[in-house]
Amino acid sequence: MISRSTKVIYALLNFSGAAAAMPIVVYILPYFATNLGMGLTAVGFIFIFGRVLDIFTDPIMGSLIDRYPSRWGKHKHWIALSVPILMISTVLLYLPINTNPSGWYFFISLFLLYSGFTLSGITQLSWSVYLAPSYDDKTNLLTLREAVNVFFSLLVLAIPAFVELYFNSPIETKILAIGIFVLVLLPVIYSTALFKVPDSHEVAVDVLNPFKVFKTFFYNKNLKLVVAAGVLVVLAQGAQGATALFVIDYILNLPEYSARMILLYFFSSICGLQIWRKLALKTTKHKAAFICAIYVMVMSLISYFVWEYYLLDNPQYILIGSCIAYILIGIAYAGINPLIVAMVADLAKQDKLNFGHDRSAAMYSFFTTFLKFGNAFAASIPYLILGLFSVFDPSLGLDNTQESLDLLWNLYIFIPIACYCAAAILLKHYKFER
């Protein structure tokens, strides 16, 4: 049993997720599409292609982590290797070297970022199986890890909000500030974890070809249900994140509050994490995840009707009403993610009992491979639909056609509702006892 401080230091490693997830879809994609002139369709296609190519690194990295420990343990050397990759890609994306980047520049930058994030992320998740041996330990540790991710996402998104509020600076300054923050903090956090967190020293085992290992996972019904639910959740979150700025600016007509509203959304999700963690400890992880999915779906639908039939027609109440809606929906935004991740950890422990050796990295790479499919299409689908089936142009703002704005609004609302509904159905069929 590791100490509380060690758990916090381990969880802080998820800082890299704050730089590789929401800020990319909220700021970097719109910035490259609009301010750097690449266009929505080009950015959408490059993002999909880069993420799909990155998907094939997951099984390879999972196999390498399981097969090649070092004298420092199974995980630490892989964490150390991810640091320079993450820092180089951060420079390329947040501090771009020119104002007219090519498609190749954007593709290589994204690929490096997500490769570093993959190596770090799979290693962290495999490490959690060793650090949290019991059912409830996994819930607590991985909820803490998610809380750190949301906290740093909140902190990273607070930077542009601060710049917006006090300096009224352009988006270039906001993105530059995020990049500098990541470059300063990343090596400090990773170095501390490498020195302070204990590691497994299991002897290396011969691991099957990573794609053959994947084939064995397809026979695990519970794992398939968890993976499918996870994909649907990232589809919902990514699609909503990719359109959030456009919706706040052009539908709700609150551009001066955009960064602060996104900040409020993430802050409420940190508060909500404890609700879903305690529910999981009282019941089970999959029951808590099911309830969380239903809550998001219902609350999103209620908010839509309030926006559509009252707030949009009464602009004097749009700010306070939208903030309340963001708080109520945000409470469950991050709640389901650590529960699904912890469910995979439970299945990895069960798999070790069945096969006699630890395949946790391979199982988590199986999980993240499919999540990346979801992530690739999550942010790109609304961009591609808007680019192909409407004349929506971000530079036109409120001057876009009503049909284009209606399509944007419907994508923002109904993609998440449909995904959470399907995820709840899958989680209802999951069977696992403590």
C-alpha cells in the first residue's frame, strides 16, 4: 500500500493529458484552421489521419512495456523517454515557428505529441495495476489521476481566460502562454515521479506479437463492453470540445466570456468527481458509470430545451442560464472516465490470474487503441460535416447562414446525447463482481 503523497505524485504524471487533450481541440485546431489559414476541412483531415496513424503505435508500445523492463523497474525508463518527445511537440504546436505552416508541419507536430502521450499514458496505466492492487484502491487512485487531469486542464484553460480578462490579448498570446506553462512544469513533475514512486521489478516475460495479443482480448466480453463504452464517451467529449468555442461565440453570442465559461465547465467537473467516486465505492464502478452516462444525457437534453425555447429568445438571461447549464452538465463530464479506466485495471488483474503473467500494458494499449479511433473522429467529425455539408466559415462569425449555425448547434448538442445513451446501454450489460 503506497502513501497518499506517493499517490498524488503518481497522479500528477497525468499532467501530460492536460496538454494533449482538451487544449488541442479547444484552441489548437481552431487556431490552425482559422488564424493560421489552414481551413476547417484541411485541419479535420490532418487530425484524423494523424490520430489514425498514431493508433498503430499503441499495440507496439504496450508490447514493449510488458517485454522490456529496466534495472529501474518496468515503467520508469519509458516515462523518462516520453519527456523530450512531449516537449518538442509542445514547442511545435504552441510556439509555431512560422505563421503559414504547411500541412506536413501540422501533421508531424500532432503525431509527435500523441506518440509521446501514448508512451506516457499506457505506461502510467500499466503502472497503476501494480500501485493499486485492490478493487477500491483502483477506483481511488484512478479517480485521483483523473482529478489531476481535469485540474490541469482547468489550469491550462485558465491561462487564456486570465489573458483574456486582464490583457485582452489575441489568441496567439493565449496559446503561447499555455505552451510556456507546459514546458516549465512537465520536466519538474516527471522527474519527481521518477525519484519518488516505486516500480514493479517483475522479470521480463516473452510476449506474443502485439497484434496476436490483441486477438486474445477480443474474446473478453467485459473488455469489449468497456472499450466500446469508452469510445462512445470520447466521441461525445471530443465532438463537444471541438465545437465549444464556436457555439459560445456564434450561437450563445457570448464571445467575451468563452474562456471563462469553459473554465467553469471544467471546475464543476472536478467537484463532480467525488460524487461519482463515492457512488462507485458504495455500489460498483460499472453501476456508477451507467448512472453518470444517463445523467449527462438527460441534463444535456433538458439544457437544450431551455436554451432553445427560452434563453436564446431572452438574451438578458443567456449568460446566467448558460453558466448554470454548464455547471450541471459539467458535474458529470469527468466522472465516467476514471471509472472506465479502473474497470480495465480490474480486468487486467483478472487476466494476470488467468494467464500467469502481467499483460496490463498490452490490455491498456488495446483499450487506448480504440479510444484513439474515437478521439480521431470525435474532433474531426463536426468539422468535416460543417465543411462538407454547409458553408460554415469561422471567420464570418455571426454572418454565417442560419442553416450553418443550426447545423453547428445540433452537432454540439445531439452527438454527445446519442453517444452517452449508447454507452449507458453497453454498461448495463457489464458483469463483474468485487
